[in-house]
Amino acid sequence: MERAALDASLRYCAEQSCRVAGAFCSECRLARLNAGLRRLDDYCRQFSEITFRESPLVVTGGAGGQPLEAASLAELAESWEGREIWYLARRVIRRLRHKQDRDGKLGARPETTAEPPAVVLVKPQMAENIGMVARAMANFGLDELRLVTPRDGWPNAKAEAAASGAHVIIDEAAAFADTPAAVGDLNWICATTARPRDLTKPVLSPQEAAHELVRRAAAGERVGVLFGPERSGLDNDDIALADALVIAPVNPAFASLNLAQAVLLVGYEWYKEAGANALGRGTATDPAAQPGLNLRAQRPATKEELLGLFEHLERELDAAGYLFPPDKRPSMVRNLRTLLSRFGATEQEVRSLRGIVAALAEGRRKRPQAP
């Protein structure tokens, strides 16, 4: 395949153009969602029966389908979930298009198995500041920039001029309509702020945040850092999406950093931590153990999956009259979301919680009405 055709195919996949065309890769998660296979039960009903090479277990499926043989229950679950092929396409594009520029102009990344965190700028006000952020990112090996409704529009020539050579990052920056869309594919995010918020979340120094970013990314999680608008910082709704807060030790009488400075500070700590954790603590066949909870084969829930749980629960609480009075509903919702996101659910736990909510709601609807 010629390079131009390859680039076009990769971009088609990376931008999820298949949603419009209605044509999906058979192994992609989008194909499962388009077919309405949102639960494992829905997937199993496609087959007459399911047998397992490693177990005598037999699962009875739907009528009229073909039989399926799977190696194990884990393989069956992975087959139902599908792969996030659009994400793989994005990574291939970045490696194909910018490998020469990155190695020649931005320098090589630190020797680490961890992918760099995404830098998410929420409502940046000046294009020049975006360019200076890109330059700060390039200083420390960060290369994925996401923008939420930049005031001056996107793309923007002023940003490229201010990037001072970091055009690789500017060219690949992605714009999003809102913060949930910008972080939907991430498993763990931290939010930078100059002051404590009225939400119960872990507070980390930049050094501690860098350690957590590298540790989680090395375990296969997708991570990111939120930065707020220049004048006001992140609002509480955006902060509520984060798993932790990052507060730098600065002069309390003058605590505000400009946008590029804030990115530079976090990037510096990440670069140090990523370099310090390079390959030396294990081998290719026997990787070193990592601190913290070992999820084994389970995948941490993405923000998109958590938001689905939040919205499901809030609909049922509205129906039950719990989120009342109306003027207190926003703060009740924020506190509820903070509580549920604090324990770091896996995707299986999110599915279980949604099943519990659905069962409770169904039981309430079936309850006999008082005469």
C-alpha cells in the first residue's frame, strides 16, 4: 500500500469516520456497540452454544446461531469487548508521521515503558499560550495535546508561531467540544489547581503526581493531566472528573502560574520520574513488581464507562425523587460522582454496579402500588 493510501486509511480509523459510514472493523469495539452488544449476554445470544477448550463448561446461547469455541471465559469476554482499533490507529499515525521530527528535533523520549500522559487544556484563552505549552511539552517528551473549546479557535497560526519549533505537537493537537469527551478514553487523570477544592480527592505534589502517572502508564493505563483557563482555572465540574489534584509548593501570596509554566512544572517531574524508572528494575521476561493494587487481567474503567454509570444512577435517582430539591441537585450529583470515582473501579465492577442499579429500579417499578 502506498504511503498516501495508508495515511488516509489510518486517519479514517483514528477519527472514527466509520460511525458515519456505518462500516466497522469486525474486531473493533465500535462494531460491538453499533450492533447493540452492550452486555456479554447480548454477545452470547448470537451463538447456539459456547464451549471452552480449557473447561467442560457449556453456555447455551440463542436459537439459530452458529456454535462458538473459546479458549476460556477471559477470551470470550475479550472477544465481546473488541479492541479499540481507533486508538491504535492514532498511535500508528503519530509514530509514522513524526518519528523523524521527534527524534531529530524533539529528541528521544526517556527510556521507559510508560506512554506519556495526555496534556488537556480546558478552554485556553490565547492561542499564543497553546504554542508555549507545546514548547514546554517538547522540552520534556510530552507529545499528546488535547484542547477543550479554545477561545481563539483551532487550528491557529499564532499557536504554531509561539511553539518555536514544536510544530509536531501543534499539528497533532486534537480539539474537543467538552472535557468529558477529551478524557473519555483515559483511565486516570489528575487536575492542576492553585487551591484546595471543596471535593474529597487525593492531593499530590507535582513529584507525587509524576510518580503516579508513570506507574499507571507502565501498567497499561492511559493517563492525562488537566490544566484550566488562564484566568480562572478549572471549574468544579471539571475537577470532579479528576482522580486526584496536583498543587505545587509555591509562594502562597502569589500562587498563580501561567499555563506554560504549569505544564513545564508537571512535565519536568514526569520526565525525571520516567527516566528514573527506565527498564533497570526488571527484565523482558521477568518485569519488576509495581506498588499498589494488582488488577491482574482486569482493566480499569475508562472515564466514558464511569460517566455511563453516573448517568444511569442519576436517572434512577431522579425517578425515585432522591435528587431533590432542584437547586441542590448539581452539588448532590458532583458529590456522588466524586464518591463513586474515588475507589478506582474496574470495567467489570462498573458493569456490576450498573446491573445492581437496574435490578433495584426494576424491583421498585414492580412493587405493588398502595390503594
